[in-house]
Amino acid sequence: MITITESAKERIQDILSEEDDPSLKLRMFVQGGGCAGFSYGFTLDTEQNEDDFEFPAGTAKVLVDNMSVMYVQGATVDYVADL
């Protein structure tokens, strides 16, 4: 389970609405980074795989693949606009 804050939900919904494609979802992923550790990222995706985990973000959906979910378990996704 991941937690998505209200500010992150609003930002995700804003980004997806700007794209004007109702099939888009936000995908959160983790990539191996060698000696630097893991890299965490986000991308927009129209495909939802059978083994994806789905988390609600207001009216939007956040997808996490089966391999990445173990690394983000218990995480909180937040959005902060700051200098």
C-alpha cells in the first residue's frame, strides 16, 4: 500500500487532464541504478498490465508494476512546489 497526499492527487489529476486522454494513468516505477542505488520515476501510460497494482489518486489512477511495488511499499507520494 502506498499513500498519496491530497496535493499529489491534485497535481496528478491536473497533469492527466492537461493531456486530454481519458485512458492515461500515472505509472510509478523503480529502476536499478548500480552503485548509485535505485532510481524512482513517473511516466504516463495508457496500458495497464495484468500484474500492475492500482492506487486511486482522486479521479486518477496510479499504477505500480509487480517488481517495483516491493520497493515503494509503505511510501508516501507527495507534491511540493518550492524553490
